[in-house]
Amino acid sequence: MAHDRTGETAFERAVFYSWSCRLDECCKYCYMSTLPREKRTDEKVRSFASILAETIITKHCGWDYGFLSGGVGVFSDEKLADLLKKTNEIMGERVWINFGVLSKEQLETFKPYIKGVVGTVEVLDPILHRKICPSKPLEPVGRMFEYAKELGVARGMTLIVGLGETLDDHKLLVEFIKKHGVSKIHLYGLNPQKGTAFEHAEPPAVEYQAEWIKRTRDAFPRIDIQAGIWLGRACYVSKLLEAGADSISKFPALKAFGKKEAKEIERQARIAGRKFRGTLTKLPRIDWDSEIEKLSFEKGLKDNIKKKLEIYIERMR
């Protein structure tokens, strides 16, 4: 396989600064579609200290940073730029963002701090997309990607399989990637949520998700592919890696750290002949407070990060 450039794999962590859905109509597979509008639009916003504490764990556990994500309008663009700057300092590199559809001006604001921008595509069949994601049309994502291309910002996307598409629809993915110059794709398998339109849907078999990955890898030997697995699908990892995935995402690493599922992911990587970079099972033996003190942040923020980090580390033990 042309994708196996290093013989390694890793866990990729997405970091969220808020959770809500302010769309007129939620995507049909999302648990938020089961909530009353007033509840799903009530933004659950994290403090900078909480977000940055998780980022420090991501860095020192050797996880890849998937993207920073959250609701539109939760923070001002200036605050988001500041959060990104602080994230860059911790990670030692720029990061991907998934903030929804952004204007060219917003992309210019974030450009100094980002590797690329992720568009939430989810499903490409136009009829299915209108039915499943009625308030998330693809045209604005395409415009954002054009702005990103003009600015020299990389483009990534998310895709969920198991929503009613077929393997014949893979040609739509190939066309989309070529049209927009997508260099990174997060390819998830549907995780049916209670109370949603997909509650009783059959989750896609590992072979089906793997075939989407294989066809994508065959069409684009250099594209970066993340395979989303969820908690109960650790046993999928070797097949997804063998199909062409670069890394694994969508695993609740903080809650499941060191547990049997985390150990299984590392074992599955070995089965696939990959060295697992970082750890999901062994806490680094470092002085966490000392690592925080190295940062250029103001004292009050560093003190609050220490408090949050202590809580997270205790949960992971």
C-alpha cells in the first residue's frame, strides 16, 4: 500500500470548545436532533483552562491533534485566534480547525495558526444530503474551500458511511476530493443514536467502512485518512489500518484511557504491522505542573489549567 509511509499509526484527538446545534434542523443521525430546540441551542462552553488542559494531555500522550471544533459565534474571532495561538504553543505546531462554514476574512484571521480547515460534508449523495442534513448544504462548504485554496490553506472533510449510501457513491467522493483539493479525510461509520431517525439502523460492518477507506486510498495514495471507530469498535482497527487508514479517531480517550478498549487499539495496531505512536494506556511520567510553567500564559490561566489538568489526570489513572 502506498499510504504506509512510516510504518506507524496513532490516535488523533479532536478538541471541542463547545457543544450545541443552532441549525434550523439538526442532522438526522445526531443525538441533538432528539432534544428540544431550546436545549440543543443552549451552548455548553468550556473554559480556556479546560480546553488547554486537554491539549496538554494530547501533546504529552503523543496523540495527533485532529482539529479544534465548536459552535459558530461562541467566541469572537479574536478570542478563537488567541485560543489557537495558545494551542500552537502547547502542540509546537499549527492545527486544523472545524468551526463550520467560514468567510474569507475569518480564514485570513486564523491562517497564521492553522494547518487547514475541515468541512463537515457527512454524505455526498445530493438526495440523501438534503434529507439527512437539511440545514447543512454543501454549497457553502465548497465556497469556503475555494477561499481556503486562494489563501493557501489546506482542506479537509468529514464523511459518515452507513447513512444509506452505497459503494457506487464512492465516485462522488473522488469527484469532491479532486474538485476541492482535499488532503485530509475523517471517515466515520454511523453510530446509531437512541431516539434519532437512525436508532434502528444497522451500523456499517467493518468490511464496508474498510472498503470505503481502501477505495479512497487507491484513488489518492497521499491523502491523510482518519478512521473513526467509537468505543465499541476497537476490534475494527487492524482492518481499517490495513485498508489504508493513517490513524484512528472518534475514540473517547480520556474516559477509556488504560481500559480494555484502549489496550485493544494498541494491540490491533500491532496486528496491522504498525508501530503505535504515543499511548492510550500508560500515563507519561512527567511533572505536569512544570510543563505548564514552561508556557508563556499569564499566571491566572496557568493556575486554572493546573486545576483542570489534575481532574483529568485523576480520571485517567
